Amino acid sequence: MEVDVIGVQEFSSIATGFLALDAIVKAAPVRILATRIVTPGKLVTLFTGDVASVEASLSAGRDNGGEDLLDELFIPNLHRRVIPAIAGPVAVREWDALGIIESLSVTAGIVAADRAAKEAEVQIPEIRLAGGMGGKSTIKVMGRLEDVQASLAAGGGYVQGKGLLCRQVLIPRPHPDIWEHLLKDQPEVDEIWK
């Protein structure tokens, strides 16, 4: 699925989130990528379309979400590796280093993944959003040590700047025995959420 424009809104009220979702799809021709209820009782919606449509739908969601809108993001030139990693896992055969960014927010995690991918030549095998993690997100990046370090600085730095960084780790030359524990072979819930 080739997606290069993304809008995300996160609501503190599930009911208000669905009201806003209706407004989002009525405002412009957008395609909903996912809508998910996450702990602790929030609704998160990801959608795509052309730039003008996503902007119009974000505005409609904002107007209808009111004070229940916790966070949102708009990325008009999303890196091509982000959506496959959310839907993932994406196979990576060889890697010198592994970096993990753990964010306290779904939206901050998506932006961190986009910035990490744009910063250096890394693979993003998996982005886990919210499910079973209390509303957190984790981003895994793999590649040459110096590229992973640069990606962590860019993605993790963004999350830290928002005050939402839980942890960030760098594992040089990870042992092959941990590979099977890092990535799941099949999505656990939906095609886009874990």
C-alpha cells in the first residue's frame, strides 16, 4: 500500500472520536487506514488522501473533536517505509545494529519513524502502535551502526522534545537468537495494529 500523505487524530473520548471520524470522511475524499480504541479509552484514527483532502478532514475532525482532541499529526510527504512497517513486520535480512524508540504516544511514534527513516539509510521492520502497550508505540530501525545512531538521534530526539520519550536503546551487533523475539511473523490484531 503506497501512502505518502497521512493524517492522524487521537481523541480522549471514544464517542467524540467517532463523531469526529464521521466528520473526517464527510469533509473530503479520504481513505481511513485504521481506527482503533486504545488504552486508556482513547480513539485513534489514521487516514490518507491527497494533501488538500487530508488537511480538510483534519480540520473537520478538529472542529468536531473539540477539547477531546488530544493530539494530531499531518505529514504530507511520509517516508515510504512507514506504512509497511505499521502493517508489518517487514523482512530485514542483514543488519549491523538495532535501534528501538519507545514513545508514550501513537502520534509521536509515527513522526519519529518518519524522521528516523528520512535521516539515514535504515530499514524499519516494525512499528507497533498502542495495542497491548497502554497507548505507547515502538519503532525498530535496523542498518549500519552509524545510520541507526543517526536515525535514533532524529526520531528519538523528536519524541524527547515533546516530552514523550519512554526509552531509546541501541544494540550493536544483536545476537541472532533474539531475531525471532523482535518481530512477529503475523499481525496480531488487524492488518495495521498490533
